[in-house]
Amino acid sequence: MKNKLYTIACGLLIAASGSAQEVEFTEYDLDNGLHVILHQENKAPVVTVGVMYHVGAKDEEAGRTGFAHFFEHLLFEGTKNIERGKWFDIVSANGGRNNANTTQDRTYYYETLPSNNLELGLWMESERMLHPVINKIGVDTQNEVVKEEKRQSYDNRPYGKVQATTAKLMFKKHPYNHTTIGEMKDLDAAKLEEFIAFNKKFYNPNNATLVVAGDINIESAKKMISDYFGSIKNNNEKTTRPVIKEEPITEEFFAKETDANIQIPAKILVYRTPKRTDKESYVLDYISTILTGGNSSRMYKSMVEDKKIALQVFAFASSQEDYGTYLMAALPLGDVGLDKLQAEMDAEIEKLQNELISEREFNKLQNQFENNFVNSNSSIEGIANSLARYNMLLGDTNLINKEIEIYRSITREDIQNVAKKYLNKNQRLNLDYLPESSK
């Protein structure tokens, strides 16, 4: 067993307080391939136990979308030694809380407990990995839960179809072309043995990262982890994924989508952008904040406050393991046309492409990201999630300390160059998102 100890201090300037944050961690691999990350922080008697599996919506087979998210629910059903429906009861009875979430790239489960219940958290997560009970009653129960979630979060939610529409249009080959919730017809058509096979394929130690953060003793935690996880065998060799390349977008393409849940249309512009490990994805985060990051941002000031042509404006970068997207949107005020909104958004992009942002605006931007970075690691739960994510999806656990250096290295010229490279009219989806009555 190889052991690496990182003790890294990263000084973070916060303008208001001048405080700094340091995250220390130990990471190593068990013989079965499970990657373990430990962070000791003894200020409060709390511990988070999390397991991140390298499986997300992009790993689903055609015709079986929604599997990864479905497992986020299914694997709380019970195990060989945890009675069906009792998972949450056990955690809450021991003073804790727990949850899970799924993205295109990974699924994450965690418990936060009083630190004297660390062993309970480790046992429960080892049970989830080793002894899950996957049967018809559990599948049927969670199928109804997921259907209700889809109705609330997508089908009946205003603008709920934006994500599914843009994903399908932006990715022709890559499995980022569907949402994590998937299609209910795919789940309905799946057989029990397909769920069992999905678990065997992805829910293995060699496809997971275990993180324990909080009020722990490193050596005793290692002993417990070895006891609970060391003997778990893999059902498969380590998962390998094909490299799927999308053809570049070289010509603006247009689409319309209608939504029965809205009364106000939206103009949406979407660009395909780099994966998260590319520095340019960080620059796009800056650009999002410049354009719509608060009431003093450029698009908000121009379109909402000064010209009063937009009810609301949005711009955000979403960078994932393989690709990213950059979405800009505006909702018209009154009878303003969508073409006018588009012209104003294009004008703001052109300013970024043709002029360096001011030193004052740039300094404000850097301060915002300094604060955001510190706040993301202000809780034990946040630190645990970050450690697992940086390790699994970005290949460098130490980004929990040094990612801010990437933001600090960005220049005003970088912002201009990235805007010129990615935010061009011939490289985008131009979507009119309309009330159903506008058909």
C-alpha cells in the first residue's frame, strides 16, 4: 500500500478579514484500488464520510438513460445488513444527516455524523459497496420517486426543458446529450438484471474515492477503513471509457422550444467550450461573472437597469470532465423582441472581444473569486466533496489548495482572447424558448 502525505498551506487573501485557509490531507490506495483521502480537522466533533463513484449520466447505454441518477436513489433502499427503508432512520437516530447527488460524470454519497460515529458511517458506506440489495420492490419504489422528481424539477417547472433541449442540440455524439434524470420510458423498459449489471460494472472499489473529513485520528481511521473496505473485491477491471470527439460547431444553428409552464419567452445562446482541466474553462467563469454576476455586472446594468429591455439576464459556464458549455440568456421586459435581446448580448460579447476590461473591474473580479474559493471550503461537508471531486474528475487532489492559483494567473488579455476564441456567432446554438401558446 502506497502512502502519500500532502501538507499544503494555501494563503487566501480575503479583503475584509485578511484570513487564510489551509487544507491538509493524506491520500493512499488500498490493494483493491479504492482511493482514500483523509482530512483531519478537530475544531468540532463532526465527521463526513463520503464515497464518490466515477459513474454518471455519460456512462449510460443508449436506451437506458437515467440509470446513474436512479442508483443515487436505489442504493438507499437497503443492504444485506441494513433493513429496507431504514438507512435514513439509522443516520438520523445517530445525530447525523446524509444525501447523494449525481452529475454527468460522477455519483456522490455521504453521511455527516458526530465524530464518535465515524465507524458507523464507514460501515454503512462499505455495506452500500459490498452488499446492496437490488430487487424488484426497490426498483419499483424508486421508479415512482424518480418520476415524481422529474415532474417537479423538469416537466412542470418553468424553463425546465432548457437543459434537456440544449444538451441534445449541443452534443450529437457525446453522451452529454441527455440530462441526468434521463427518460422515464428507458427506466420503465429496463429489466432487473440490467440494474444488477450496472451495479457490478461501476460500484467497485477501483472505481471509487472514499473521503473522510473532520474530527478524526488519521491512524485509527486508516485501521477502520482497512477493516471495512480492504477485503471488498472488484467485480470488474477498472472502468475505461472511449474518447468521444464532437465535430466543431462552425456555423450558427437555430432552434425553437416551447414550454407550457412559462408566459415569458427567452433568448438563449449556447457555445461549446473546453473541459474543466483546461485553463480556458476558468477564464469562462470570469466572463460569466463579468456579464451577469450580480447587479453591477455588465448585462444586468445595461439590459435590466439602464435600457430596461430585460426582466432578467443569465450567463454561466458549465465545465465537465470531457466538454463544457457556455450559456447566455435573457427574458424580455414587456413587448421587447427576442432579436433586440440578442443584439444587446452580442454587443456585450463584442466589447469583451475588442476591449480589455478595466483594472478596477478586474481587481473586483479577482476578489470575488478569492472569497468564493474560501467559502467553498468553509464546511467539513464542502471540503470532503471538494477533495473527492478534485481527485476523481481533475486528477489532482491538491487543487483544493491551488485552484485559486489558476484564477490568479488569469490576465485581462486571457479574458479577451477566450471571448474571441469561443464566443463567436458561428460557434453557437441560437435558441428561442417560447410559451406553448407561441407555437
